[in-house]
Amino acid sequence: MTYEVNFDGLVGPTHNYAGLSYGNVASLSNATSVSNPKEAALQGLEKMKAMHDIGLKQGIFAPHARPSLAPLRRVGFSGTDAQVLEKAYKHDPILLRACYSASAMWTANAATVSPSIDSSDGKVHFTSANLNCKFHRSIEPETTTNLLRAMFANAQYFAHHQHLPEQPFFGDEGAANHTRLADSHGSKGLQLFVYGSSGFNSDIKGPTKYPARQTLEASQAIARLHQLDDKQAIFIQQNPNVIDQGVFHNDVIAVGNENVLFCHDQAFIDQTSSLTKIRQAYIGEKPLHIVEVPTHAVSVEDAVKSYLFNSQLITLPSGEMMLVAPEECAKNDNVAAYIEYMLGAKNPISQVRFFDLRQSMQNGGGPACLRLRVALNEAELKAVNPEVMMSEDKFIQLSAWVNKHYRDKVTEQDLADPSLLQESYAALDELTQLLNLGSVYDFQRA
Ligand code: SUG
């Protein structure tokens, strides 16, 4: 038996709205709104618990230590921690906001993962994403690698790769631009890599307004590192026009699960030929279902607003598929009508469940952004650090931990307050015990 285990990012104590992600409509439009880290973390925990209660295997991905003082010190802010914060607040508040970001919560961007069935050495492969398009995200990969190693430590089963070179040629945003299509989680699959532009080939035309975050070269490098057979990797370009409308990752316009690809009809460049290539490359024996949502039913604007395609598409223990959607989908008339139609139509998706993830959504992170999928067989699952797996007890412990340590309000001014740093580090120090993570954080450099 092979399980798809979702490792959800636990929202960190400094969750705030800083307007850091040009090209991500929600991030920009909520810049400087007041955040509620406690609510954000509890909303995320509710989703994890609900998935666990449905009978799925659910994991927890710890947050990063923020504020990160190392980048501030590196660019000349000196003195005690409090002085560094005070000076940065005064002289470079945008940089300070970046160093406070809890963006590691969106673990779909943490790494790309290939299951052992697809890799020639029979191991599960992880490559942390370099996230080099945005400064606040580019400071994530080292801690992400430390965390992945603490969660998947057994070298007999798990192979970890360093993030790709930081050069823009290798822009890599992890599993947000990668999905796997297969008859089942346990069968050999086709890994679909979706890129926004090329680092080296100027004939490949990317978007003109907003940045393309994933390059073809990064996706190709990952397929090589993960030892995928040529027949098991396909590289498709995202439609640059939708990137320019706010689709900053492919998982904002498409999601796959087993033998289903759920996508908008403008998701890919030259959509008809892109879908034909995917159909031809599919290596399963079951039919591949492509559920393609027409623009006249759901516009790109509605897709971006509602995050319909940032739903998780999961296989329930019964074998049916469920769309795990943000509440915003139920509130958007066009999207709600389409979902109703789709559930009754001929395709494997038969259920929907909506979640309130507003705190994360306001920064452009829906249900699928919050989780990293790792397909594991029984032996591999046994080798995972058991403390990072969701259970009744873990849910109670983590909810109590959030209620003890988190604020219910963080404003821009709070970022100059050294007690937010102390609270955040104390919380994470305690979390390393709860999740048995060892010394993943170097608080001096954090
Ligand atoms: O990288 N938002 C994240 C959202 C990531 C969503 N992930 C996926 N689609 N898989 C980003 O743009 C906003 C932070 C701020 O503005 O405070 C931010 O980083």
C-alpha cells in the first residue's frame, strides 16, 4: 500500500501581511492589513485534523524561525538583536518585513518530491526549492533542508538534494509547479513539470508584466537529480498570459491527483497541443481524465480570486476523489455553480469540502499551497519521524502550543518590537521538542 501523505505548513508566529510578492494579487492587495497569527495557525491545524479524521495520513511541517536576523546583519545592521530590529525598522522597513515573513507555511513551495517508485535508485527524492524570485522566500531553503532531513532522516529510503544554484536561470518554486499523474499513488507515474520561462533560451517567451518564477532549466535539473526515466518526465510551459493575470504558480490554475488533471482551459501554452502531449506521455493503464474548466464558466479572474484550482484533490479511503477547496469558492457564484456541475458530471471527482483559510488566502496561499505531497509506501512511512505525523494527541498539543505562544494581532509597527522576536524563538524552541526536530534552527543566525 502506498499513501499520499500531505505535510502541511504550520503557520509561524510572525504571520503578517507585508505585500512582498509582486505578481501575487492577494499579497499586494492586503499589504499592511492587520494579521492574526493565532487564527492563521488554528485554521491550518483544523484542515490537517480534518484530513486526518477522514482517514488520510497527515504530516506537519514546522515553521521557520523569524525574524531572520542573519540577512539584516549581513547588510550592515549591527548591535544587539533589539538594535538590529530598531535600525532596520527605521532605515529599511521593507527588508525587515521580508525577514519577518512566515512564508515558509506554503510548503507546496518547500521542495519537489519524487516517490521511490519513479526514481531509478528506488528512493524518495527531495530537492528544496531555492525560491530565488522573492527575497523573503530566498532565505528559506537551508532551514527547509534541515527540516526535511529531520523528518525524513533514514538514508536507506530518503535522498536529499541541495537547492539549485541561486542564479535566476534556475528559479525553482518546488511542488507548486509539479504534479504527478499515475493510475494510483503506488504505480509508476508521469511527472508533469510546468515552467514559466527559460533561463537560457530567449526563444521561449515568458510573461511580460509579472515574473515567471519557475524556469525550464530548474525543472529539468530536478528530473535529473531525482533519477527519473525520460518517459516519466514531461515539461510543459505555463500560459504566460495567465501569469500576467496573477497566476504566479501553476497550482493556482491546475491540480493533479492520480489519473485526474483538473485545470483551467487557459492553464498551459497552446493548450490543445499541451494536453495532447500530456495524454500521449501518460504511462498508466487507466484512462487519464482531464477535467478542463472553460473560461465561459470560470474566468481567470474568478479562478485567481476564488483559488478554485488551489484546492487539494485527494483520494478518499473509499477510492472516491474529493476537492478540498477554500471557502472563497463557495462564495463565488460562478465557481460554486461549476463545482456543483462537476460533481454531477462524468469524472472521478464526487465530493467537495470547503475550509476557512482566510488568513493564508489573504497572502495568496490556499489549501494546496499549504501542503507538500509525499507518496510513501508502508516501509517508508514507518521510517518518517513519527512526531511530525498528525494524531488526536498531536492536534491537542499543537493547538495548546499555538494558544500559548501566538498573538492574535500583528501590525507593521509590531515588527520593531523585540518581544515578538523573543516570543517567536521561544515558541519554536518548544516546538522542536514537540516534533522531535533536534537542532534545525540556529537562532543566532536565524
Ligand atoms: O510566494 N505569498 C506566497 C504565497 C505562496 C503560495 N504558494 C503556492 N501557490 N503554492 C508567495 O507569493 C506573501 C507574503 C506577504 O506579502 O506578506 C507571500 O509570500
